Amino acid sequence: MRLPWRPLGLCCAAPGKRPLSSVPTAVQNFVPPSNAIDADALDRLQDFVSRAARLFVITGAGISTESGIPDYRSEGVGLYARTDRRPMQYAEYIRSSQSRQRYWARNYLGWPQFSSRQPNSAHLALQQWEEQGKVHWLVTQNVDALHCKAGHRRLTELHGCAHRVLCLGCGAVSLRADLQKHFAALNPEWSIQAGCVAPDGDVFIEDEQALHFRVPSCKDCGGILKPDVTFFGDSVNRETVQLVHERLAESDAVLVAGSSLQVYSGYRFLLAAAEQKTPVAILNIGPTRADHIAVVKVNARCGECVTQYPG
């Protein structure tokens, strides 16, 4: 069944609960270490946000680590630092049925934990900024639906959303939660001890452990099912990119929260902001690709800073 069309940014996830402002002990392993906040830098960030009338926000994996979702690149705690594993490539997924089988087996095991994650204080604070009219548009590079769960509406999920599934044959979109039930029905005897969780919700298992995992095709056309996300090696939809550029052109300031901007799909908007002479502030632990563009840079957790904005 094809789901009703949704505006960019709306997702299938239910609204989340309001968490405590501190980082839960259980997820601290995913948050890279950082020094105490520089008070002057925080004052400059608050002044930057206060002056903005139409703020354009870009978020990345660094805003979701405080919700218990690991990232790829953080020093010491990111996927690339902890393991030699690399995410699925688009070409490999399309080319190989065994790769798809392995991907979905890992995703099936990781889904209960990944889908249960809730927005943290940073997600909720940014949603309040939107309600107050401060945020003109928010673009997230994350596929975890946490901004949707927080209640954002002026939102583009640049790389899609893992809570949806797309048929590559007929284009039908369905709920990932429904596919989980289908997986369980097809694989009643299949049970594997899973490894650590990866940033996109799957877990690590050995290739041979997935050999007997059954993967369904689209029930409408028999086509290949794929998460409605942009895999590595794929490109973001041109219409989505154009919409984001239009929202950026309408904005008077840009805030980057929790992204190193190493992926060009997000970095391109910082280049556009620089060309338009739109001021940029960056809130991120560690260096980013756009530090030379920023007029304000704060090296701290998102949850430590955006929650201190006075409104």
C-alpha cells in the first residue's frame, strides 16, 4: 500500500518523551569528550542566535549521540575509531542480493533499540525555537527521526528517514515498523547474538550468520525494498537540494549543530551561505570542514549549549 504523501520532514515516528537535560550514563560512551564550555564563546553564540530573525539550522550525528545513537567520525567513540566496519554502499546494495540479506539481517536485530531512541534536550530546545518563530528551517543529515519525534515541522531530512521503507521498483513507501513484523513472521527460528550498534541502526554480525535470513520483496510489484535513506555512494534528490537552497536564501543566519560537515551533501549549504554572505555559527565537538567560514565556533555538546538560549 502506498502511504499518503508527506511534506518534506514529516515522518512516521511518534512524538517522544521529554528527557533529562544531562547525558544519561548509558549513552555517555557515544559522546566524544570535550572541555568545559568557553563562557565567551557561549556568550557569542547566544548573541548570534538572538540577532537572527530567520535562523537556518543544520544538524548532524553529534546532536543524536546524547540520545544513544553513535556517530561515524568522532575521535575515540565514532564507528570509524572503534571498528574497521564501514557502512553499506549504494552500489553494493543494488548489485548483490547477499549484501541486501546481510544488511537487513543486521538491521532487523538493531531495529528495536534504534527505533526506541528518544529526542534529547537539544532536539527539544530547537523545536521550541521553531515554535517561537526563531528557526526558519531545519535541515538534518540524520535518519533517526528524532527531530520528527521532537515535533519539528519546518524540517527537511536531507538523507531520508530509516523509519520508512522504499520499493525501488514501484516507488511505494511503507513503514519500517511493519516490515519488522514481516521479518519476524518469515524468520521465526532465526536468532543471533548481536554485536554493538552502528550509527544507522544495524548491528554487527558475521556474514555467515545471515545466510538463512529471509528478506521479502515488495508485496505490490516484487521489487527490491530499501530503507528510505541515502546510502553512501548515492546522491540526494535534486528537488530536496533545491528546496533547501531556497530555504537558506530566505534565512539571515546559519547554525550548524553536531556536524563535522565532512559529507558534501551538507557542506554545500555552508559554501552557499558563504557566497550569500550569510553569517555562520558552528556548535560541534572537534573541528569541522567549515570552521574557516564561521564567525562563531563553540567546541561543546549541543545539549549543553542550545538549552541555555534565553528565548
